[in-house]
Amino acid sequence: MRALLIVLAVLVSFGAVCAQAQATGAFFEGNELHKLCTSNGSSAVGYILGVSDAHDLFVERGGVSASICMPEGIQRGQAVDVACKYLADNPQDRHLQGASLVIFAFEAAFPCRR
């Protein structure tokens, strides 16, 4: 019986996450990411660095043009600080997709010079 309740709780939680994703068109919005930045650094780090890695992969594969040029030697913590500061400084945009906001932050802080 206890196992059934645990499975049911997981399914209900998953359903709530899926419903939220469908409502916003994204799995994670800026308001949620901002909360992680201010409360749980390790989850924010994973999300922000994952977005950065995915962007780099798309650039490498030719899916998008390079719009972010991270400086050589940048530390992970610095990149996370840039994204979290962008969220703190732009509360009017936090309803947008979290991944987009990370990209906007990096484009503003680390534009490619042509």
C-alpha cells in the first residue's frame, strides 16, 4: 500500500510539472530559475551550464550562429553569476523561458566581436 501511495504521489507531481510546461511552453521559466539562483545554487548551476553546453553544441553543429563568445579561462561560477544577475536585474522578463533568459544574459555579457 505504501509503495502504491509513493507511485501515485510521483505521478501527480509529474503531471503538475507537465501541466506547467504546457501552460508556459517551456519546462522552466525565468521565475523558477531566479528562485533557484537565490536559494539552491547547485540546481541553478546545473541548469545554466546545461543551457550553455546545449547552445555550444548547436553552434558547433551549425544549427545556430555564434552569438556568445565566452572569454578564455572563465570559471563556471562566473557564468552562473552572470545569468543569475541578469535575472535579478530584469524582473520584467522572468515570465519568459528560462533557457532563453540564460542565452540573453550571456549574449549581453559575452558578445562575439566581429
